[in-house]
Amino acid sequence: VPRRGVLRATRFCILRWRSSGMAIKEGWFTENEVMWPGQAMSLKIEEVLYEGRSDFQDILVFRSSTYGIVLVLDGVIQVTERDEFAYQEMITHLPMHSHPNPTSVLIVGGGDGGVLREVCKHECVQTITMCEIDPLVCDVSKNFLGKSTATAFDDPRVTLVHADAAEYVKDKKDAYDVIIVDSCDPVGAAESLFTSSFYSCLRQSMRPGAIMCNQGECVWLHLPLITDCLQACQKVFPSVDYAYTTIPTYPSGQIGFLLCSASPDTVLRRLAREPTPALLSQLKYYSPAVHAASFVMPRFAEDAISAHRKPRVRQLCTSTPPPFLSRSAVACATLGLAAGAIAATILSRHAGK
């Protein structure tokens, strides 16, 4: 990867703009606000490690004073060493543990290598195909994030493909148990990865019972877009649900995940298998409890997306209260009455003696 020298933050005395909107002023980087007008994340720079442009996007890497090394694409923070695990673990282990035995995995995007790192932690996986459109992102990540996210590119199970994923999956049939779409926001090269036609192509490439997980934007900023994506997936997949994680350097400190299954019987909020102790020991964020809790939405978001969750499991991990006369409520009431009657009978017998 070409390197344009190391520039100390103290040298940034004037505002420098790139074509994408990336801005560095007086030693601070400020994000592009195309997808979230009126707000922007800023990080203090210690040194710029790389600046360049690929065939698809502007790329910036810098060392921050508080979040370690930071990867920026087209003016938007993609990875920081301090908090990346909150995203990488959740977008990976939510779908991976929703499948009983995933052996073949497709990763769309994810050029920083974080999702690949997490998938490689699953010993049951036999083949991993990673389709990243921009080879320079992979090269830059290997160079500057080789001790954090980009650690698994040499795993023998991995096949790295540089192609447009929307085209790549068109001729794939019954190929994958899990598909993870780690895409950028739906602008530019990533726009085609948020369409119903792409979801249809993914569905035909999935094996029976397969799971798909797509980066799902932020409920604080993109709720109409999220509901549109859920509606599009409802037309393609029999099981659809939505979860989220918290991560400080993403817009509003939160990002969601759109999960779908090729099986109508899959409840994505329930684990299909438990993580092994060896795997759990490597994780910082994901756990079985976090898996279940991540599907619980704040009320304003639940009101918008609840109609699009399939199957409807309102009593399990949801902020919408169950119906008063639900099956579970009636069953609990019946058991309570039976236990009370038995206790009353026992007490009356003792009182009569």
C-alpha cells in the first residue's frame, strides 16, 4: 500500500477538504454528514497514516488520541480499534448462532477484515467466501489494522473475491448457510445492496434454513429506511427480524441489523446453538443474553417495525407487552390456580386434625 508519509496533528493549521467531504481542521477529523444532516462525529488526530483514493472511494487512516487507529471511507468512520468489536461481533455472531451448523459462509463487503476475523472463530465453518468490491480497502486494512481487525485473511478456508456482490451472487444456488452483508451506507457503490432484487438474489443463493444478516442503519436517524428494508425482505424471506448494537463512534452511538431466514420456522431471537466456552473467551460484547436482548427495541422503534417482524413472537424479548389473554398468560394463571387449590386442600386437612 502506498504511504504518503506521516503528518503530525500539530501541522494541521488550515482546513483541508477532500472530494468526499472529509475534513481535518486544527488536528481534528470531522465526519461527512450526508446520511445524518445536522450532526457529525469528530475525533482528535495524533497522526495521519494514509490518504488515498481507490476506484470507488476516498480512504483515510489516522491514529486518534482516544480511539486508536481509525479507518474512514468517503468521510465516514468505518472502524476504530477501541470500539470495533461491538459491531463486528454482533453482525457476525447473531446470524452464526441462529444457525445450528453453518459450514459455508458468504461475507459481502467487510474489507477491514473484522467480520472475517469473527467468522473464522467458528470451527464448524469449512468455507468462507468474502466478496469485497474494493481491493484497496483490504490492502490498507492489512497494512494498518493487521493487529486488530485484519488478522484472518490468510486463513486457508477463505476465498477473497473482488467483485460487485449484486452481480456475484446472481449465479449462486443453494451455496451458503450464512450470509453477512457488511456494507457501507446505501449511497454510491453500496446502494445496490439495499434493494429487493439483491435480497432476492441472496435468497436463491441460500441453502434451506440459511440465515442472512445485513447492516441495518440507525433507528434514531433512518427509521423510514429501516421499515422500507424490512418490507422488502418480507416479500423475499419467511422469517424477518431486527436487532441492534451500541457503538460510540457510529452515528448516534447505535446501529442495527436486519436478520432473515430462509425457513419459516426460525425464531431469530433464539439461539440455535450455544457458543463454546473457547469462543466466548475471545469475545468482548456478544453473549447469549446479549443476543436475546438485542432484539428489544425502544417503544418508538418497536411501534414502527413490529408489524414487519416474522414470525411474531411478542412475548419473547420485545418491548411490546403480550396480550392479556395470551396462551402463556392463561397457562401461568391455570398453574397458579391449581397450585393454590392444592395448597388450600393441604392446609384444610391439617386444620381439621
